[in-house]
Amino acid sequence: MIYEVFRQERKGQPLQHAGSVEAADDHFADVYAREQYGRRGESTALWVVARDAVIEIDDFVDELNRNYHRVDGYPLKEKLREARERAVSAKSADALSAGKG
Amino acid sequence: MDEKVQSTLLEIADDELILGWRDSEWTGIAPLLEEDVAFSSIAQNEIGHARALYELVARERGTTADELAFDRSPDEYRCAPIVELRLLDWAQTIARHYLYEEADAIRLERLKQSDDPEVAGLAAKIDREEAYHRIHAQMWFDRLQGEARFAAALDELRPQAAALLDSELRGEHTSELPDLWEEMTMVRRSQPAGTKW
């Protein structure tokens, strides 16, 4: 059985995924998780969870293609470049008119 | 520190060194990766305990831990025969581990009561690491309990475990010790005479 191990580095911090251990049962998972992730003072707490007990969700369908809900892929770079160019030409236009005066 | 205490410490140190060596023979080939890491770590701890014990005795005898560990001849070692066995069967290895930890817990309790604060302190320190070993041994015991192969291994090895707690029973070494000694001291014996480390 595979067990997922989460560890907390310092009190008050969130537990983060550390890795996994293969173990015959909960007892073995407890001992192996301590050995791999806990006994050198690197963790203040561990969560050891059978992988089967984890509810995994990875089917985020987007059937109506509502990608406007997402912020990725928005071509900011091009817009920025254009804005900079406009700013530069406005500045030089100012300089020119100032020279004339 | 009187001679009696020194020889007790030396017996335990020899047990820990030789068992650590034997256990480390599973490094890389234990039943699964997690066990490989756990058992190798136990082997390393045992050798660390041996070193600490040798250091105490070495100071009393005006020598060094390395000299005690490696410069005696095989028949001068005081280890119990059970730790010398080269066990190629995992069930037997776990049976010995379980029996050893059982006995080790008893003798560490005795040492913790020592009048010598240094001895008692070291025993307490060692015991804190041994707690992990006992959890590990117990976990395997619970899992393998009822398996015929494990039961047979326990029956076979249990009589030999008695020597771990009784100096009188530490007599003859097994025929396996000289080979192990050759292997264990090879690097040290290969240094040119007169070199100092």
C-alpha cells in the first residue's frame, strides 16, 4: 500500500506534501514515515494518509469553453510594448515642440 | 570505573558493533526500499552505540575506541554468538532483531541504574535511540506472528539470546566470527606500519 506523507516544518505552518512511503499496513506506514521524514528533527508533525483514502479531483471540465474565467493566455506583453512605444513617441513630440518654442 | 563495569560495557559494545555489521549486510537488499532505509539506519545506530561505549572503556584503559574495536584478535571479542551469525533469511534476521532488542532493553535499564553518572547517562542516551529500534522490531513481530517460518526462527534463536544478558554464557565464538573479523578489520590492517590517523 502507498501512503502519502505530509510534514509540518515548524509549529503553526501548514502541512505540506513530503513524499510517500510503501508499507504493508498503518503500523508500518507510521514507522517508515517517522524514519524517512521525522526522526532527524526536520518535522514537528506528520500526517500519514493511505493514498486510497485521498479524494482526488483532477477532472476540471470546461465544456462551454469559458476560458474567460481564466487569466492565463492574456497577451499582456504585446500591449505593454505598444504602450511603451506610445509613451516614447509622446515624449519626443513634447521635446520637439519645446524646441520650437 | 571498576573492571567488572568495564567488561560489561565491552561486552555490550562488541554486541552492538558485530550486530551493526551484520545488519548492515542487508543494506541495498532489504525487502523494500523503506525497510532498507530503516534497517540500515538501525545498523548505523548500533555501531554508533558501540563507539560511544568503546570510548568510555578506552579512556579507562588508556587506549582508543578504534583500537578496542579493530585491534583485538577475534577470540578477544566478548560478543554473544547470536550477533555473529550471518543470517541470509529475513525471518531469521527479524527474529534475532526482536530477541536482541528485548534483551537490550533489559540491560540498558540495568545500566541506567548505574552509580557511575557517565555510564547511566550514556545508557539513557542510547536508550532514546533504541526506542525506535523496539518500535521497529515490535512492528515486524506483530506482522509476522503466526507465520511458521518466523516462529521456527524464533525457536531456533531464542536459546542463544540468553547470553546477551549473562556473561557466563559468553564462551565460545561461532566459526563465523573469524571471517567477519577479517572483513571488518581489513582496511585498518592495510595501513602501512607507523601511520597515524
